Amino acid sequence: MKIDGNKLMDAMRSKGMTVADLERDSGVSRKTIQLAMDNITQHTSKDTIKKIAWALDITPIKLLEDGKI
């Protein structure tokens, strides 16, 4: 599964979150978040996607490039 960087940035903007905020709230490393935002990461684990989605208070599907798990 691949996180869509644009969807991730939109979700962060809507919550007023920075990368540092998301790192703190999700427990996911800044590097992993930044790679996803830049659309560099081709595969992200389900666990990481769930942590990021939880921190953003959205469903994991809203982060995915293809919109399905």
C-alpha cells in the first residue's frame, strides 16, 4: 500500500499539524512521514498507515493512493 503524499499533506493542513506534530502524535518517524509526503515511499506497512490515520483522526483509506486497503 502506498500513502498519497498530497492526501497526507491535505489531512495535515486540515488539522493544522506539522510533521513534528504528526511524528509526536503517531509515533512514526519524521523520515517516514517526509518520504510519504514526497511520494518516495512505494510501500508503507498497514500498521504505519493506521498510526498516521489515527493521529490525523481519519480513516486509513483516506490516505491511500488507490483508496483501498
